[in-house]
Amino acid sequence: MHCGIEVGPLPRGSYRNHCPSCLCSRHVDVLPGDRAARCRGLMRARGVDSHPAKGHMLVHRCVECGFVRRNRVAPDDELESLLQVMKYG
């Protein structure tokens, strides 16, 4: 939706919720997995948090409605993109 690359599933069959290149997502859920969000806006990564059980989490904010959600950093996320988010948000 943002950078145009084709995004495949995560290794080992895990759920993917953002692009490994630009780290953007799409606002589709109100609650995880419900697909109930009507907005469908672009979710940009705005920060990185740490969760004691889940590890590093990307903080996504919808550019259309302002909704905020945290998602796990994926093992194949581009390091340079993660560093940019950590530095500039």
C-alpha cells in the first residue's frame, strides 16, 4: 500500500501485519483479527516499544483516523527502517 513491494507471509507461518521494508501497515482491525475497521487507512510506524513478554513492538498510527496499535517487530524487518523509526519516529 505504501512502498509497493509484494509482502509475503512470515517465515514459519506466523501472522504478518506490516511491510518488512517500509514497516507500514493498513488499518483493518478494531480488535486484533476482527477486520472491523472501516477506515482502511495507512498505518505508519511511529516508534518502537518494548514489551516484557512480546519483545520489541512497532507503534503504528493511522494517518486517516489517528488509531494507534502496537505490533511485534518481525524477524525479517529491515534494520535500516527500524533504526529510522527509532531515531525519527
